[in-house]
Amino acid sequence: MKPSDDCRRTALVVRGGWEGHVPVEATDLFIPGLERDGYRVTVADSLEVYTDAALLAATDLVLQCWTMGTIASPQIRGLCDAVAAGTGFAGWHGGIVDSFRSSPEYLQLTGGQFVAHPGGFVDYEVVVAADRTDHEIVAGIQRFGVRSEQYWVLADSAIDVLATTTIPASEETPWRQDIPVPAVWTRQWGQGRVFVTTLGHQRDVKDLEVTEVRRIVERGMRWATR
């Protein structure tokens, strides 16, 4: 039996940004699943939606897929205030961790920022943190391989790292040692939950159909929901 409209969870999908990614196709992979799970889904293609305080207050999950771009002060203030008040925030790859590079407030919200993907598309391994294997987002997953962009991110110490990947060093690289970086993490922001994964390239949505990647994204959205 489907929940009544009064008790259904609500999701706001905000998508757009750099045309080198495909935010419409990428988010369309997950909207049917949200609807099957009982979410009432609204889609926005403008960041101005973040200034609608009433809408955000009634939203249980914001799924953002917006690579690069700029965000105005009223927009980022509205988003941060909503998450601090309990609205969940989730996303993957450039749609959440390479958004709004010039906004310190946004970087504080997510806790991590893309800086590079050395080598372009490469084979690499994702390893679940040994002390987080019981977390609901990564339960039953230990390690897996992907061929995609391996995101090098800068992150703060207030994130809960669920999985990592390691940027390798070689004689040809200017960095002289292997660099472990977060690949899946969560964050508490006021009363709200934030879920981020660097996985799932958006130029080729096949990356998002890798079993472990899709499972992590789907679980992450549910976990972040108010």
C-alpha cells in the first residue's frame, strides 16, 4: 500500500551546471526508485529554488546534480539554512563535490572539494573503511573496482569517511607518495544529514549503473533523508 500524500517523503532534485556532464540523464536513473520508495519528487533546473524557504522546509531530501557554476548569496544561504534545519542533502561526483568552487559556505556544507582527477579515466579500487563496514550505506561491501575518473579531493576532519581510494604516486608524478582520499562520506550539518560520493561519472551514466556504485547512491539518499 502506498503512503498517503500527507505522510509521503518529499525529494527535490536540483540539476544543471556544466554541459560536459549529463545531469538530466544521471538523475533520471534514480527518480523512479525514489518514487517507488514513496517519495514525492519535484525537479528544478534553477538554483533559485534554494531561495524558496517554504519549499525547502517541506523537503526531506535535496538531491543535487550541478557541476561547477556559481551560486548567489541568497541561494547558498537558503540551502545551508534548510540543511541545518533538517533537510537532507545528497549527491555524487561533480554534481555535489565540484559545485560552486568560489563559495566557501558551500565547501563548509559538503566538507570536501574536488581538485583533480589525475590520468583521466583510470582503473582504481574503492575500499570501505575497516571500522565503518557496518554502516548502512556500505554494509555488505568491502572493496570493488571501477574505471572512471578518480577524484582527488581536499576534505576536513568533520566528515565520516565510509570508503576511500588511493591516488598512486610514480616517478612521473610531482607528488612523491600514494595519497588516500575519501570516496564516500557523510556529514552532520545542524539537524541535517549530508551524503557525498565521488563515484559515478556523469558523462557516461554507465558508471552509475555499476552495482556497488548504484547501491551506495541509493542507500546514501535514504540515509540523508530527514
